[in-house]
Amino acid sequence: MNETTRNATLTIDGESYDLPIFSPSVGPDVIDIRKLYATTGHFTYDPGFTSTASCDSAITYIDGNKGELLYRGYPIDQLAEKSNYLETCYLLLHGELPNKEQYEDFSHHVTHHTMLHEQMAYFLRGFRRDAHPMSIVCGMTAALSAFYHDSTDINDAHQREVATIRMIAKMPTIAAWAFNYHTGRPFVYPDNKLTYAENFLRMCFAVPAEEYVVDPILARAMDRILVLHADHEQNASTSTVRLAGSSQANPFACIAAGIASLWGPAHGGANQACLEMLKEIGSVDRIPEFVARAKDKEDPFRLMGFGHRVYKNFDPRAKVMKESADEVLELLGVENNPILQVAKELERVALEDPYFVEKKLYPNVDFYSGVILEAMGFPTSMFTPIFAVGRTVGWISQWKEMMDDPQGKIGRPRQLYIGDTFRDYKDIEKR
Ligand code: SDX
């Protein structure tokens, strides 16, 4: 952290305290409260961390008001247009776009780590066939620490590097095998001749009985979906990975913790919940009924795919996703897909409704991704596993950044205690 000469002054009961103010390369200044409790005997109070920076990071920057998302300074729309997922992985991990040799070396390493230990196929078969794919992805990721024990020593930089490559390389195989198993089809092994997105689509949809040819437009759309989901600063699942990593848990256990957090419908599970909502709405004439429910404080229903803790403008990822949706649906001849019609009309209605305008609730990354994935033939239960495939590089990059910080310490928040104060035990006869 850079030095500072600026301070905030806090006055409590007539006593003043100076708190250093630090400035970022871009975004809000921060007030350093690390010594607050020691000097004032007070905690800060910020459930949900709406005003709290939990770390310093150089990986991803979001400007919620401008609707801007930068990966290591590069805007997401340019990366989605000109880059690809593996190149974006290199950028997030190493901080710079790779040159040709670096890219080829990185791609070779990832491509040649896509296989899973064969014993993991037996581990996976222990799940019920109707297990939600996210339960399989979460369980299999945690189990990697049992099968790849030689890359779990977090104090060994080489083992951290091997675990990083293994995580990025094996997550598509784990997610595809969860899909194969869930749908009663044989496991499809990786094909090293294919690109990352082509390989994932083939493992998801190929059957031994016939050759599977990947459509380049679908492969491009899948690669773009993975780029758009790659990282998003300190969201709930990334914060979970960092907190797990702060206890020095092994990298596979930390990523499994992130997957568990992503599963929630308020976070990564929103793409599945959004499509299920669009299907429940069913036709444009039922949209007013659902918009009214979303506005009703007495009704817990929220419009899935709308709103964001940080974005108070269009989620830049939703804009790119919307373009992909149009391309994929036109390719598949389903541009008149009733779900997409409901999605487009719901977006129009919501963006004009004063409730959503005042609260700055815009479509987020999950709003259109589900429409694309359904058009590609994925069941809604596979939407969040695909989000996890894309986000794995973000999780592991943020974990790596934290582990490379020699000042790192275990994360241990405090609380505002509102329970009973000291009282003596009462024998049961006296209760
Ligand atoms: C992701 O953090 C990340 O970066 C996440 C993510 C990533 O890439 O990692 O971007 C991925 O998780 C995207 C979000 C996916 N979730 C959904 O689409 C679920 C629906 N959205 C909501 O659950 C909600 O918008 C959240 C959880 C996303 C944000 O919740 P907040 O922080 O509580 O929202 P807010 O404080 O901005 O809400 C302001 C108001 C509140 O009403 P009031 O208390 O002021 O009266 O807007 C209301 C909220 O109740 N509101 C909604 C709403 N979202 C917020 N009302 C109706 N429908 C919605 N979708």
C-alpha cells in the first residue's frame, strides 16, 4: 500500500482520531480502519460489506455507475470482441496479455492437464443420477485435493502454479462429466486437438455412437460466455475463496467453497433462476403480474437477472451477452424463441418502470446467459456449473494474489453482539 498524507478525523465523545486515507489507481478512496478497534475500542458495522474494501487487488475493476468492467485495465467489451478465454486466463493470472510464445506455452499446459484421475470417475458414480450438477461439481472439486495431493502445499510456489493450471484445465471436464452423468450418458474424455470452448462443448454433447462436430458460432459464443464470467472483483464467491484461503486451506478446497457460494440464486444461481422465471412468466401478457410482484415489499419475489450490488447502470456483460444471444438464436433458427421474446419485453418494461428506474435495477450478466445456454441445449441445472467453469480463473487468480502477499493474515471479522449478557446456569428443576 502506498504512503499517504491525507487523514479522516473521527470524533467519539469529544476525542478525535486520525484515520489514514489511501487512494486507488481508479475508484473510491479508502479509509484505513485497521487500527480503529485498538485506538478507539469501536468496531465498524457493515453487514453485506456495502461500504467495505476487504483487500487491495490489481486484477479487476468495476465502475458501477458507469457500467464499466476492466480485467487488468482492459475493458470487457474489447476482450469479448478480440480475445479468447485462455488468453484472458493468462491476463488475469499474470497481469499482462501474453505474447505468442507465452500464449502457446500456457495453452499447451492447460490442454495437457484436462484429464481427470480415472479413480475420480468412480468417485463421481457415487452420486445419485438425479443429483444437481452443482453438487457434483462442488464435491468433485473438493475431491481434487485427495487425488492431486502433490499440488496442495500452499507454501510451495511451484505447487501453487501446478494447482492453478490443474483447476483451469480440469473444471470443464468436471462440469461436462457432471452433465454426462446427470443425463445417463457415458463420460466423454477431453480431445487435445480442440480449443478450450470446443473441447467443453464436445465433452458435454458428444456420444460414442457418432462423431461430434463443434459449430464454430456456438464455440465462439461459449468462449465469450466464459470470458464474460471470468472475474468480477470481490463478489460473494470470490470473497468466500479468499476467506477460505486466508486459513491456508488447500487451493482445491478454497475453490470448492467458492462454488458452494456461487450456487445461491442471489449470485451465480441467478442464471438458472432467471430462465425458470422466464418460463414461469411464459408469455408477454403475464409480465405486468410479475413486475408487480417484484415491486411488492410483502412479496419476496425478485426479478431474477435484474439488479446488482455494484452496477447501478447496465452490466457491460449483459450488453455483450445480448449480442451473442441474437447470433446464437439466429443460427439455431429460434430467434422467435418465446422465452427470448418474454426476455426482451420484460427488459423493455422493467427499464421503463419507475420502480426499477429509481432503484437503478438493470439486467445483469445472468439475464441473457440463460437464454443462450438453453438455446444451445443445456438444461437450466447446467447454467451455474458453466458460470463456475468461467469464474474458476477469477477465483484462482484472486487466491494466487492473496497467497503471494507476504502480509496476508487470516480473515476474522467481529460482530455487533445483541444476545444475552452473562448469566449463571440454571438446573432443569429451576427452569
Ligand atoms: C451475480 O457481486 C457480483 O459481482 C455478482 C456477479 C458476479 O459476476 O460475480 O455479478 C454475479 O451474482 C449477478 C446478480 C445475480 N442475481 C440476480 O439476478 C438475483 C436478483 N437480483 C437481486 O437478488 C439483487 O439485485 C442482488 C442480490 C443482485 C443485489 O442485492 P442488493 O445488494 O440487496 O440490491 P440493492 O441493495 O441494490 O437493492 C436496492 C433495492 C432494494 O429495495 P429497497 O430495500 O431499497 O426497497 O432494489 C430492490 C431491493 O429489494 N431490488 C430488487 C431487485 N434487486 C434489488 N427488486 C426487485 N427485483 C430485483 N431483482
